[in-house]
Amino acid sequence: MWLQYHNSLRYFAFLEVINLSMSTHVLPAPQLYVENSIPAFSREEPFENLLMDLQTKGWSVQDEFFSTNFTQALMDEAESIQNAFMLQAGVGRKQDHQIVLDARRDYIQWIDPDKPIRTDFLKMMAELRVALNRRLFLGLFDYEAHFARYEEGAFYEKHIDAFKGESNRILSTVLYLNEEWQEGDGGELVIYDENDPSIEVGRFFPKKGRLAVFLSECFYHEVKLANRTRHSIAGWFRVNNTTGSTLDPDQ
């Protein structure tokens, strides 16, 4: 699948690549994921709703953004990561980075295109970046993301992903990878009002296939204490702030 912009109709459509090797069935658990083997998108509606929300209120939460099978492959990948290969998440970047357990207690692993499913996910987010630029003129330059694991008792206090004029992060994304999340499992994403961070505008379970996107500089948010292990992919669309004397910061 890929996104294509129709100039005459002014909308994006999901087009399916005709490939005899492409399967729409869930892969058996023992079988390794093969690059480009599962269509990433199955419906246009979540994408159109996402664009409309970002234009009108600056944040959006969409269910089933990716196809069921593609989401399942990402969930299998997230669950397969051993704790020993994840890092305790911290706050701040580069020389300001520090571990603050009173602020957040999740574990992360940055996503590089070193496995087929990771490569395909980054490709799909690159396609989304192009579409967002065409529709919303955001000037997005690249995308970075990591798997996140919140074990029982983990949380992330209220925070903002970027500070106005001081960051290259423009849009934050969170894709949830949890089966059958129930009332009482905790771990909800809470988004706060842009003009009054004391007011909740939305509280969402981290259920499988749900994608949250919001303007990084504008919306405080938090992850409530999780009562069971919680998986997600957190990411950021960024602009390039490289100057003649300063390189744009990486992870």
C-alpha cells in the first residue's frame, strides 16, 4: 500500500500494490515477517479523520489506523524484545538527559531499519510524513521512534514533548500494541487542553491499533500508572534545525 495525492480531487487514497507474494492473512507465530508481505493500510477513513482533526484541533486519536495484520506484526515484534536489550527511559536530550524515576518508569528501544517489520513501519511513517506535508504544509523532515514498555507500576508524569522555539519535534505519535485492554488495567493516555493544562480533553485506553497524534509543542499529556505490561511505539515527526554551526540533534 502507499498514499497517493489526487490533485483534481484534493484527497489522499490508499492504493494497493499488486504483488502475488503479498498475503492478507495473519502469519503463523513461528513464521518470520517478510518485508512488504502485509499491506499496511486497509481503510482511508482513519487517515482522513486524522488530517481533519489536526487541522481543526491539533490532536487526533484514531482506531485501526494500520491494517489488523500489520499491527499484529508490530505487536509481535514489541513483545519479542527482551528487557535486557531495552534502556531505562529518561528525560532530556544529549547532555541534559537523565534518569528520573519519579517522572517516568518505562523502558525503550529505538527503532532502526534493521528488521523487515521495523523497516516497513518506518517506510509507512515516511509516506505519512509526505502526505502531512502536502496537506498541512508542516515542513516535516524526518521521523524517529522507539518501542516503549511500561511494566506493572510504570507511568510517565504530565509533560510536553517540545518547548516552543527550542525543539525540532513538531508532531508526536503513539501507536498502541496491547490486546484486550480492560477497565482497571490503567496505562491510559491523558491529553490536556492546549490553553489550560489543568483541563483534560481526552483519556484513552492503549488498545491495539489505536494511534494518537498531537502537536508536540502544544499539548501536555501523561501516561497513567499501568496495572499490566503495556506496549507502544512512540515517535516524533521533526523539522531540520541544522545551522552552519550547529548540527540538528539526533536521539
